[in-house]
Amino acid sequence: MPKVLIVGAGGVGSVVAHKCAQVPELFSHIVLASRTLSKCEAIAAEVKKRWGREIITAALDADDTAQTVSLIQAHSPDLLINVALPYQDLTLMDACLETGVDYLDTANYEPPDQARFEYKWQWAYQDRFKEKKLMALLGSGFDPGVTNVFCAWAQKHHFDEIHQLDIIDCNAGDHGQAFATNFNPEINIREITQPGRYWERGEWVETDPLSWSMNYEFPGGIGSKKCFLMYHEELESLVQNLRGIKRARFWMTFSDQYLTHLRVLENVGMTRIDPVEYQGQKIVPLQFLKAVLPEPSSLGPLTKGQTCIGCLMKGIKDGKAKTLYVYNICSHEAAYEEVGSQAISYTTGVPAMIGAMMMLKKKWHGQGVWNMEQLDPDPFMEALNIHGLPWQAEEIK
Ligand code: NDP
């Protein structure tokens, strides 16, 4: 029976553990390892309480490939699910190569000293994974992840060519805190403070950070929200894999309160990622900021409202223009009720579990490094409806 090793016991790791525990016929053995053992133990106790399943826990510094290799050798998993931080992607991929284990993650590698979002470091593992006959699935969260699958499904069933893609990510929830991020604050703030970038007729166009916005009318009673253009990693692979794509953009909603706090933090230097000297030691201001902000996993009981993440696609089918919007709405309260987490962790953790399911059932099977839209979207789309992230597809006339 398959065994999985989940690395990372934060907001997303907790959801992955709960969702894997809900499918005992597939995930018969679950090991959860992270830097802080007590966080793994707290998740394991909650999983036991809710689902009656035992999961094994272990302390692990995933920056240290040798430690991961020893842990893998001790437990012999079939798949490593990386829901630690993007900084650990390469060391964990190295450990998988050394031990002959398949790999899955939800965010592309970033060097700690540069906020760069590129697949080049992980795509460079292509030949090594092929040589070892192993599979690495990149970006199996919501965005990247489900958004890539929505595009692949639309391309397969609804379009001859997709010409314009807008991925629109709305968190209409409210956690009542003056300032908090819904996933790891360091990774989140690095991403948001970068210049925007979108694809237009064969090249990348750069914009000043959060300088372009639009209002979008969201379904499910959410209504009109202001969305800001950002660069997001799935654009890099989608522009290579969508037939006929001419323009691809990514948008995210932010409240005025969030943006005001962010602007102040940036202006006073608290979002810097270079080390500064403080009382005889070097500290990275953004890492210090992370230490004083609420943990994403603590926002579960506080967050009310919904998320709506989807893909708006324009293209042609049988010579006629067509516009399709594919989206999911997820309730923060329902996610908390089910697994004790807010919807951002939930919408990331569920697709990580489904990606693992696709690989373990060999519905997604291949050698080398894969982005989500390169695989058959149908079984994944079906599993989303079953495992907590039902989707809608609406043709817009
Ligand atoms: P958290 O900060 O809540 O959790 C990260 C976990 O990783 C923590 O438990 C942390 O340990 C652990 N960790 C960090 N460094 C190491 C290390 N060297 N060795 C072992 N464990 C380590 O983050 P989230 O759960 O919110 O996010 C997890 C991942 O999901 C991130 O990569 C994020 O970018 C990605 N994500 C992807 C999304 C998508 O849609 N694709 C959306 C949201 C997030 P400790 O507790 O000791 O700090």
C-alpha cells in the first residue's frame, strides 16, 4: 500500500495531512516531517481526533539533503509531498533523486537572497528525473495548480485555441486582523512586492508593482472587487503549453487596509530581504516581520467569507469566438469546520492531495519534471468535485 512523506507542518501541510487521512484506501501510511516536531505532533493529534488515523511524525531540516535521505530510507515512501517553503524545493528534489522517490510541490524554487519566480532551476532537473525514471510534479496547489488544470481542461474540451487568459484570484474573506497574510508571510510579501509581469504577443511586459488594477464582478454573491496585476509563476509554463496564446495575465484582490499596511512596511524597510546589522548580528527585516505577524495556520477560526479563484479565457472554437470562465468558490468557514484551516490553506492542500492521488493511482504517470497542464485534466477535475473544491464553468456570451 502506498506511503507518503509530507514535508512541512504549516497551514498547507496540515490540510494535506487531513485530506490524505480522509482517503485511507489510498494513503494507507502517512509520515509528516517538519522543522518543528511539536507542529507535526499537534497536526497528528488533530488528525487522530477527526479521522481516527495514526500518522507518523518526525523532525526534519529539509535544507539538509542528507537528513531527508535518512528519513526517506527509514520510512520508504512512494512519494514526497513538499509543502515546506520554496527554498527547500531543490534539496528535496535532490533527496528524491538519491533515494528513487517521486516528488510533488506547490510552489516553484526561489533563491532566499533573490525574490525570483522562475521554473528554470527545477526544469534543470528534467534529465536527472528521466534517467532515474522518476516523476516530479510542480505546482500542485491552487494557483499554480488548479488554475493550470482549468486551462488544460478548457483547451481539451472547449477551445481550438485560447488567445487570452486572465487568472483572477479573489480572497473575499476577512480575518479581522489589522494585517496578516493567508500563507507564509515571507513568501507572500516577496511575491506581492515584485514588479508585475504579463505575456503579450510573444514577450513579457513588466509593470510597476501593483500599479495596474481592474474591477471584476465575482460570482457567488461576492460582487465587484478591485484586482491588481501581478506576476505569478504558472504564467511561465502556461504560455508555453496553451495553443495560440497571445496574452496571459494574473490578477489578485487586496483590500485597501492590506495595501496601506504593505506600503508603510515597504517604506520603512521592513520588507527588505537583504541582511542588516542589528546589535552585532545580521537579521533579514522580512524574516523578522514574519516572526511578529500571525501564523497563517492561526487564522482558521478567525476568517469568514469566501475565496473565488478562476480562469477567464477567450479564444476560438470551430472558427467562432468563445469566452469561458472556470472557477471555484471556497468558504473559509466550511474549510475550518472540515479540517480546522482557512480557505487559502485548504485550496492549496486539497490539490496537493489530489496531485498525489493522481500519481499514486498512476492516472498521472511520466518520467521527468511536469507542470500540471501537461497532464490529462479530466481525472483531476473529477477529483476536485469529490474532495472539496467543486468548480463551475460558464460560457460568457
Ligand atoms: P507555513 O509557513 O505555514 O508552513 C511552512 C512549513 O514549512 C512550516 O511548518 C515550517 O516549519 C516548514 N519549514 C520551513 N523551512 C523548513 C525546513 N528547512 N525544513 C523543514 N521544514 C521547514 O506556509 P504555508 O503552509 O502557508 O505554505 C506552504 C507552501 O505552500 C509554501 O511553499 C507556499 O508558497 C505554498 N503555497 C502555494 C499556493 C498555491 O496555490 N500553489 C498557495 C499558498 C501557499 P516551522 O514551523 O518550523 O517554521
